[in-house]
Amino acid sequence: MSNKKHVDAKMSAQTILTHLGRSPDQQDGFVNTPVVRGSTVLFDNFEQLMSGDRQYKYGRHGNPTNDAVSDVITALEGAHTTMLAPSGLSAISTTLTAVAHAHDHILISDSAYEPTRQFCDSVLKANQVEVEYYDPRIGSGIDALIRENTTAILTESPGSLTFEVQDLPAIAAARGNRDIAIITDNSWATPLYYKPLELGADIVVHAGTKMFVGHSDVLFGTISTNEKWTAPVLDTYRALGVCVSPEDSFLVARGLRTLALRMKEHQQRALELAKWLETLPVVDKVFHPALEQHPDHEIFKRDFTGSGSLFGFTLKDAPQSAISAMLNDLKLFGMGYSWGGFESLILPVFIKQQRSATKWAAEGNLFRVHIGLEDMDDLKADLEAAISRYNEAAGH
């Protein structure tokens, strides 16, 4: 459905987001690709049925609405193919299932998305895949962990709870020519600000629920592969019956049209709030890789062209009653497990329960915030009052 005579992957991201994935000349002039619902596709004759000479053969294998989204993500990532999944976890689990089999060994960043760890520790281990977690700051040192039966390395940069930035080029160099798939979760920066495939990754996954959608109303995931890994991942994807509804794809396409503008705004607001938090004496540390004091700032500057909406900070240690006092009377910040939408969110993070290869050294209570589109002075006032309640309850 892409209007490729006008738009190609060499154009800027803003142009791709605005124009790719839609063909008004094929849609009676309507600017958006319509929702195409359907399971059955009819063939013109027996010969066409047997040859499969038709763009769409069955609803589960694609339709124009889904392809409108796939085309855009493929162009943004610089990928060979993009497959759509019903959630970010589905994208990750499908990818890991494709690259890890019985008696294989895989390496997973210790900062990985918690549901990723749960899938690895339950389904993969039950299927005799050996899962090993590694320090996200290991860089070239990952070479010491690679075995003869290692088939995959999963990176998440930065980690969505603790915000370590991984040295992806160093990891790719350590992998060398070995047949190991490097997978990167790129949900935080999106392909607008980070290009894992250019830095040595083979597969990029997204919780598209977050920044791609941007409106907190759709669950969605994507898997973008280079040419080498397209066939094995696509085979597993189809064997598992992974597919998404055209209604969901239509809403994702809507979100993508404003992604560049939203990312720019989210980046500016998150950085402003992070720098403001650094000035508060009651805040111990702020974890945002775009800040100069972040331990991975130099890698961030080298590999990223921008930053996301999500970061963390710690307050001096206090009992859960102080956390309750802080969060229960918030006026603007909501408490929710997702992020990427128009509304600001905050969550307490009990990170020590979610590490196995590394020890979380930062003292105090960790909080994760997503900065939405509210007025910044209002957000600061809400958070400042919340921190005051925390300190009062803690007796600091």
C-alpha cells in the first residue's frame, strides 16, 4: 500500500512518518489507509491458488492496513522486514523462540524488561534453553560468556527500569562472525534516536504500545530483522499464528504520524524535569543517560541522537508508608505499568528483586517516571508536593 513513487527509505524520518504507508490514489483520495477486515482471500482461478500469485493469501499473513505500519517501521529501522505482534512481550517471546532451541545457551541483559525475564525463566528454561543474565555494562567483556552453543544475545538500551546504556558495537564486535543473533529492545529511543541495526544488531523489537501508539489505547509490538534473520524469525512467527487486528494497526498508523513531534516534546520535557530533580537536595540520584553525570553518558552521546520520555530517580531510604504517602495524593502523575502516552506516570521500582547477574548499588527507593504533555510547572508542583509528603512521612 506504500506510495513508493513519492517516498523512500532515504528520506528523513519526519517525511517517512508523514507519507509512507498510505496511497491516496488507491483509496479514492482518502489520506489514511482504511481498516481492511477479513480472514478469507479469494483467488481468481485454480492456477492462481496453486501458484500463490497474489499479494495477500490469508488474513493472518497480512493485509493492507497492517502493511501500512510494517512499511513505515521497516524504513525507520533500516530493516529488511518488520513483523507485527499483538504486544511488546509477544514480539520478544516470538523472537526468542525463533533463535533459541533445546540445549542452546542465550545471554540476556540483567536490565531487561521484567516480562522478558519471566518468559526466559519459565517457557525457555522449561524447553531446555539455558538462560544466562549478564551485566548490561559488560561491553566487549561479553566475549568471556559466549559458548559454542550460544545462539542469541538480548540487549535493552537503556534498561527501562535502571537506564544503563549498552555498548552495542562492542558486543557486536565480540560476537564476530559467530552465528549468534543480537536482539535489541529499542522501545525507549525508537528508531528516530537510535539505530541498532547500524550498530551491529540483527533484530530490533519494540513494545509499540509505548511511543509508536502514543495514546495509551492499543497493545502492540514489532519485530524488525536484517536479511539474514528474516526467514527463521518469519517461520516461527507464522508457525505460532502471531497476528494483529487491522483496527489496532490503524490506530498505530495514526500514532506514527505524530511520532517525531511527540518524541521531540517528550525528550525536552523529560530532560527539563530530570535536571530540575538534580537540583533538589532531597533527591539522591537521577538516572537519565542524557545527563552528563550518568555513567554511560559518553556511550549515549556516541550512539544516540536523542532521548526518551522515561527516566528514574532515588529518594533516601524510607518505609513503604512513606511511598504510600507520596503516591496516593498525586494530582497529575498517574500510577500505571505502561508509558509513552500523553499522560505522566510514576511507579516505585523494587529493583533488587529483579537482578541476578549484578547488584543494584544505589541506596534509597527508586522511582520511574514517564513525562507526558502536561504543563511543566504543574508537573513540578505535583512532584515536589509528593516528595515533601514522602520526607515528612519518613521523618527526614
